Amino acid sequence: MTQVVKIILFIIFCQVTAQAQEVTIYGNIYGKNPIPKYIYRLYEGSKLDQQQIVNKRFSFKLKKEITKDISGSETFIVSDSIYKDFNALNIAFSNGDINPNRDLISVIIDRKNINCSIDNDTKIIYVKNSILNEKMQKIVAINREFGDPLLQTDNSRQEEWDRNKLAQYLIILNNYPQSLVSYEMLLSMIANPSFYYVNSGHVYKNREQILNTVLRIDTATIGSKKATLLYNAYDNMVLTYSDKKNALFPLITLTSQNNKVKSLKEVSGNSNYLVIDFWHTACGPCRQQHPEFSRISKAYADQSQLKFISISMDSKMQDWRLYLQNHNFNFINYWLDSKQYPAFQVEAGIVSYPRYILVDMRTNRIVNGNIKIEHLTTLLENILKENS
């Protein structure tokens, strides 16, 4: 983890002394870019509170309180788009419409009334008479400008960076078990790892360490209601990011390139197994791995038991179509209507991309729901041997 990120976290976890009180956040938005219509508050890991921006101004009244030696934080997004729930927001994030490093706006709650201004061009928030927020926003600005040096110099080390970043987060969270920010950050990271640029696969792989951190959070300080939310979020994370072996695959319908809507059974035809690549056009790793998926599908072209397809999770069909017009694939492409996404996300556990899944179409059950591209050939060879 870079020194910049460490400094940000150090500042966020600074302890603030204040009397218990409800909080009002109000302010204005300015900038050269057109002022967005809405501002969204993200809270409890996966909830949204929407306010309309009127005359460049907004306000939120929170039930949240500040107690002695504990500081909390709030996170916002401004947008012209209407997101009716967090799933809709998650789709926008997956499609690249929202960039967490660029668009998330955070403020530390250190007083009863937060008077702030948001620069719509830089997405930096300025809080009047708050040294703590002033320091944090300066560091956020630097972090947004320069990003992470490791990623800039060697993209192949992305996985190592993800792993190290998660480890550093857990160390810091373990050091501040009585901070509301620890609770809020842990809850959000478990529910939506990508908002902290943490790979969901690493979150699941390190679930025991995360559970230890969850159990360290001071229940007496945060209260039983918040503790229950945190425990439930952890249970949902384990369920969502597991490999889903032997789980029933959701009954979805897919749209083909010639606008025909088909069931999964119609798509698979007489093949016993369906190898599915879930992706979207704004996903860099998805595009990078397409040639390898294409190579593997060609290698098994004579195996009637196997059928390879690609399913786009783009919220807009036209984005998917435009991309396919400019790229050649030797495997079949379909589009999943985003209306099916919320239920599908929970049942199949597909919340990060690319995701490769093997489905036994004879039973409609998942053989493996989280396959690494480098392990796909070995898995398929074993399947073919078992069925020879």
C-alpha cells in the first residue's frame, strides 16, 4: 500500500471528541461542468438515500450520532442518473459509469452541523471549519491525481497489489475496533469490495481473517443493531462469493445478436456442459482474457459435450452491440437484460468480472462458479475424463 493511502486511512481514523448528537449535512455544488440533478448517500454497506439538488444545494438529516472518542464518516455520489436501489448503482459501477477512485465523495463527521461545498469538477468536498476534513481532502486529491505507483509501473502485479491492500486494510481496521469508521468501512468493504478497489476473490479467500476483524469490532460501542448488520453482511459475502458448487443455476433468458430471446437450455442445445464467460465492455481484465477464452474454445471445438458462450452484463445493449461490431469472437455472445441482474447476482454470486462458470445442463447445477482462466483447461479435461 502506498504512503498516500496509509496517510488517508490514518487521518480518517483519527479520534474525535464530541457530544452525542444527530447530524445535519448541508451544502452546495459548484464547478464548470453541469451541476448534476441528484446526490446519493451510501450507507450500511448497500443502501441509498437520494436527494434532489435544487439551486445547486442539498441537505441530509441523519439519525447517526457522534459519541465520545468515536468518529464516523459518510460517502456520497452526485449524478444525473436515477438509481432506484444499490443494485442499480452497482451495475453502473460494473459498467464503468461510476469510478470509485474518481466519483466517491467522503466526509468525516466531526460536528453536529456539517457545512460543505462539493467541487463537481474534481469531486473534492470542502467542509467549513474542519481541519480533519481539510487534511483528508488534500490527500484524496493527491491520491486521485497520481493513483497507485505499483499499478502504473507494472499492471501484471495487480493481484499482488489487491492482496497487499486488503492485508493493510485489515491491519488498520484491527487497530481501531472502537471507531465507527472501522465499522462503516468494514461493512462497505464486505458488501462491495470493488468500492475499495479490493478484489472480491481476495475478500472471499481471506474470509477467516475478515471474520476475525469483524469479531474485533466493539459491539458495545457500535450497538447491537449495527453489529447484526455487520454479521449478516459477512454471511452474505461468504454465500455470494463461494464457488457455488452444485447450486442450481438461475433461470435466465438471454438476448442473441439477432435479437432473439432464448432460455439457457435453448442456448446449450444438446451439449451437457455450458462454459460461460461473464463480462462487460468497460472491464479491462475481461477484454484482456478474451483471446485466451477464445483459444480454449477453439481447442475444444470438436467436443460436443461442451459449449462455450459469452454473456455481456452491460446495462445498455447498444454498448455490447457496438463492441462486438469492432471485435471478432469465435464463441457465441449473448446479452443479459439488467432487469434480471439483482436476483441473478445473489443466486449465482456474480458481482465481479470476468467470471467463468461451468454449468451441468443435465441437472442445471453449477459445477464450478468461480473458475480462474488459467485453471479452465484442467477443469475441462477432468470433466471429459469423468464422462468418457
